[in-house]
Amino acid sequence: MSASLGRAAAALLRWGRGVGGGLRVPGVRAASSGESGSAEHLDTLVKKDKVVVFLKGTPEQPQCGFSNAVVQILRLHGVRDYAAYNVLDDPQLRQGIKDYSNWPTIPQVYLNGEFVGGCDILLQMHQNGDLVEELKKLGIRSALLDEKTDQDSK
Ligand SMILES: N[C@@H](CCC(=O)N[C@@H](CS)C(=O)NCC(=O)O)C(=O)O
Ligand code: FES
């Protein structure tokens, strides 16, 4: 069943990175992780809002197709109230967030302070229904639920 497979994959990925995400061994942090890229600062950032994304560009003007995909998926679910940080504005943030999550690419999506993944994982969660469930846990009702009432008996 693809839904449980998706959940298992996401759980495995989260587990692989540990609770809170990221490797935070003093002295092993990348040299480029300055103020805005420090694990402490990023920890605060990702926990400040329920939905946090790190993008190339902004939600209004994404500068890469992968970041645009994340923006469009959130838009489909009616999620408008989220924090977005543009890594193109800040090289320290761009490197720091990769070190924090131990994930090599942008975009990065965090729900309730927990690293979820990039655009492939968010797309998978969108397709298998996990995203609706994860948003529900955050008290966010996906707009997609309101469009299904005609066809769906649920
Ligand atoms: N498969 C990735 C696509 C994202 C990706 O490959 N991002 C690249 C190109 S935008 C990246 O961030 N490279 C490192 C960098 O540009 O700092 C995902 O699921 O998010
Ligand atoms: S900026 Fe080139 S693939 Fe994202």
C-alpha cells in the first residue's frame, strides 16, 4: 500500500536524522555556518512557526522549479500562513540549513520543528495522503478536503 510505504519512508528518514534533526557536534560544523547558519539559530527558526520552508527565492517568486513545487503543493492545500526563508539571500543560511538537517539540497520543509524533506518527499506525501494527515496534526485543515465531498464518501 503506497500510503503506508510513504509513511514508513518518511519515518525512516526522520529516524535516520534523529529527533530535532541535524548533526550538531561542536567543531564538526561546517566552517561556513556563521550566525544565521548556526544550529542554535536554525533550531529557533524551525520551531517558531508550524510550517517552515527554506527556498531558493520566495513564495511569490520562486527561483527554482524544486522550490516552486513546494510552494505550489502548500498552495494546493490552502496553506498560506507559513514562514519562508530565501537561502539565495544568505550563503550561511544556505549551508547552515543543510548541515542542520544533514540533507544536501534546497528546498527543505519543516513541520512542527521537524525536518520532513525536500520537494520529492513533499510531493510523495501530497500524493499518498500523508500531507493532509500531518497538517491535521498541526491543526491545519487542508483545503483539498473541502473539494472532495462530491466524489468521496469519507
Ligand atoms: N530532489 C530534490 C531536489 C532539490 C535539489 O536537487 N536542489 C538542488 C538544486 S536547486 C540544491 O539545492 N543543490 C544545492 C544548492 O544549490 O545549494 C528534492 O527532493 O528536494
Ligand atoms: S537552482 Fe538550478 S535546479 Fe534549482
